[in-house]
Amino acid sequence: MKKIIGCMLLVFFVFSGICLAEPASTNDLWDVSQGSKVTDTSGIMNPGGGFWASYADNMFGAVHPGTAEAYNTLFPDGKAAGYTHWIEWQTPSEIALKSFNLVAGHDGDSKYSKGSILKRGFSEFELFAWDGSGWTSVYDFMTDSDGDGLYGGGPSYPAKTALELTVNLGSPMIAQRFRAEFTQAGDSINGGPRILELDGYGYYLGDDEGGSSVPEPTTVLLLAMGLLVLGVVRHRVLQTA
């Protein structure tokens, strides 16, 4: 039995690491599949047509036929360094936001030279929630604090030009309207920030507190592994009975 318990703990920790490395989702609370809608934006590149077609809701995981980069929101080029690109959206009803994930990338060169973050990169990301009278800052993140021009990558997107940000909030943020701002890193004809994914996790108000109408990836996979391990343990116990 000690060996079985040891195996259970090993499986739990191994799959916990894998679960935490799954930032992208297509059915989180902010996804269009759950009824979320983009309400306004500073502008997107070539909306709805052309080779560089872009769709504002792609940052929530939607896929549109004919989109050049199906999971990307391409903000407009030709803006100056420090320009703030932004997008606002609304969920079908109020949610308690517990955590969120952001995945982005920029056009760094093969040598990852300093300054490559200026190509479709952003220097700051800030998330806001509407409190009924104005926008309240939920989280502020500086992408290049060490000044090397790179995002640094993550477990699911290891390229140094990729940003993989997962944030667990200390206490749930209750809101229905949200806004994300991306400050352009530098002057460039290819300057519009490239956003691959923006996911929000938590639960709709009215659900049991602490529950989640759209479970986080970690929760789903750990539940599946837990059921599998319990099944194995039960089978072995019956065999030795």
C-alpha cells in the first residue's frame, strides 16, 4: 500500500506540473464560446479580410476561416512607441475572476538581439475591470524588466520571443466588463502587438462560491488523473483481498 500511495503522490506532482503548463483554452469564461463579446477596441489590423486578416475576439480563442493567424489579434501598425492599444469585452453575466492567462509573441530575429521586442512587441500589459463607475486596475505587468528585449518564454511556449503569463489573483474580482491595454514597445512599421491568447477563469455569480462553471485546465486534468489513480488502487486492493 505504501508503494501505491507513493505512486499516487508522484503522479499528482508530475501532472500538476503539466497542468500548470497549459495556458491556452478555447472554453474559458472570456471565450466567445461562453457568450463573451468584444464591445470596443482601439483598432485591429485589416479586420475581416485580406492576407493579414485579424479578428478582435481571436484573443479569446476563437478561430475564423481564412484568418492568416487564427489565434492572433493583430493591432494596427504604424503607431509610435508608447502608444496604447486596447480592447474591451463583456461576459454574459457577472463573474468572479480568480485567475487569467496571457500568451503573446513578437518578431525577434534568429539571434534574439537586444531590441527585437520592438517588432510587434509591447512593454507593458494592464488588465482592468469595471467597478460600476470606472475602470479599476486588476494587474499590471512590465514585459521587459531586465532590458534584454525578450519576453523569456514559458513551459508551453519556450521561445524567448514568447510571453506566457499566468496570474492567480489573491481574491476574486467581481465584474462583467473588462479591458486590456498593451503599450507598444517601439517605433516600427511592424509595431502592432501580437496577442495569441487571453483566458479568464473563475465562476459565474450564482454558482456555488469557489466553484467554476468553466474549470481551469489544472482542475480538469488533476480530476481525471485522480479518478484514474483511484481506479488503479481499487483494482489492486481487490486483487490482494
